[in-house]
Amino acid sequence: MQDGRTTLSKFLIDTLDRKPGPQSQIGLSALLIDVAASIKTISAALTKGALAGNYGSAQSVNAHGDEQKKLDLATNDIFLQHCEWDGLLAGMVSEEMEGVYEIPEAYPRGEYLLAFDPLDGSSNIDINGVVGSIFSVLRVNGESGEAGFLRPGREQVAAGYAIYGPSTMLVLSVGNGTHGFTLERDVGNFVLTHSDIRIPEDSCEFAINASNERFWEPPVRRYVQECKDGRSGCRERDFNMRWIASMVAEVHRILMRGGVFMYPRDFKTPAMQGRLRMLYEASPMSFLVEQAGGMSITGRERILDVKPRALHERVPVILGSKNEVARIGRYHGEYDRGEDKPYTSPLFNERSLFLPDPV
């Protein structure tokens, strides 16, 4: 397929409908077209900005206690309206809904489950910053309700995100690599512009919220300090740091040019194992990154092997260029085995004799 000439519909027909596989994919291409229609509608709504009166708080919170923006609720409704009617879904889960959304009785049930974050990075809305949508598709496995969604990410049959920037892009994988489509607004088609995206194995760029440094685990502090030491440190090269406060924007940059995104476990809120939601943030993004040759871990295990225990379970996320993520994973292993000590000062490097191990 040629970049710039292949539409999303043609790509899905050629990839899913015309290619026999061990398990039928009938209906998946149609479902993904419905998801793409949701993204087009959201893109149009966002383009209107403050003129549409959708900026600001909705004066409500979601199931996790996060403040909801007006556009959080509006985009959630857009996904529901575009995807509930076609007989392809058995249920949906969203960041903005506490439980499983049951398909209305008026519509037939299908063979797939859809989990989505309708507007990732919504804190950027009022500053006209980059936001996105994330989605994950599972095949029904015979279990109903919440249990049907609580499966490891390796069982996904499709995953993707939309990024609403200078142009609107849909980045998608159905298990045959990661591919990017750009919305051609004049005709309303998503057109293949980035086929078979590959993440460089090495990188000199990392993204992390440095304001939480005092709460990080020692392996993360060790890695970040080595990056900050740059050419004069043990890595012997300079690194750049980025932070946009939108997972979609961070992952998109990594897919385009490499790097590492970290939202690691921290002790700012000790009861939380992580900050990002497994089903509709960490899992689909990990699927895309691995399909592009990257790596995604919690720090101690592959994210796609983690089985969530609740719909809105949170998990630490470290993903991106394979060699850098593997290094961070190795640092976690060395720390857990007692083979390393936390970085404290240049005088004693990372093995200070004068500070106790953290609790």
C-alpha cells in the first residue's frame, strides 16, 4: 500500500477482510470505521475551540475523582453514539463512566468490546494544547460484564489513538505493525501517510514529570540522573527532556522519532501502584509501541502481560525505544536484588555508604 493514496477503509479491507487468518475478523474493520467517525466528529468539535462554548469545567468528577471538562463528557457521548448502534459491540468502558456501558436493547449485540479514553490530556484544553483519544478492542471471550474486559493487553485485536494537533492523525494497529493516517479534511478521509512505523532502538530523549522526582523509586532517579549528567556522565552523551502532560502527544513523538516516556510508580500517593489506567491508556499504547518495535514495561514486567483486576486500575508505565526501556528495567532488577543503591551525590556516585536504603 502506498502512503498518500491508501484510505483507512481500503487499508482495513485489504488487511482484515481479504486476508484469511486463524480467527475470523469479520466486523472489526466496520467497528474501526465507526471509531474513526467518532474521531472525525471530535476533531471538528475541537476545531471550533471556545466558539462552541465547550471550554471549562463540567462541574463534576469522574469515577476516579478527577475533574471533568465539558469536552470530556461531550467526546464520551460522541464515542457512544457512533459505536453503540451497529451490532458489533457487546459493551464499552470509558474513563468517564464508572461501569460497563451496556448496549441499548434497541440494538443487536456483537463480538467485540471497546475501551476508550475519549479525550486524553484534557488539562490542555483551555490552553489550546495537544489532546487525543485512545482506544482498545478485545474480542468477546464468553465472560460478561466487567470480567470480559479484565484481560491482559496481549489479547487486544486492535488498538490506536487520535492526536488532534496541527493536523488530525489516527495511529492504528491490528497486529500487523503500527500505521499512521492523516485526516484529509476536504474530503473527510483518513489517508495512510506513515506506514509501518518503527521506533529507533536508541534515543537521547526522555519524558517525565520532574516535579515528582522526590517521590520516584531509586531506579528511576538513577536513570534520570544519568540522563541529566549527559556527556560528562556515564552515558557519555547529552539527553533532552520533554513533558507535554498528554500521553497521546508523548507517545506520538516517540513513534515519530524515538525516546522514552515514563509515568513510573511513585510514593506521592502510596496507595496507588501507578497513575495511568490500564485498559484504555497503558494497554493500547503498549500494543502500538511493541508493534512498532519498541518496549513497554511497568518497571518490573511487560505491560501487555499484566491482567487488570478492576476496570479503572492504574499501572506504572515506561515505554519507548527498546534499549533505553530495557536499561530502566535492568535498573529495577538490580535495585530489587540489592545489587545497587540509590544515586545520592557525585562524590559517591550511585553507591553511597552514608545513607540508609529507602523504606
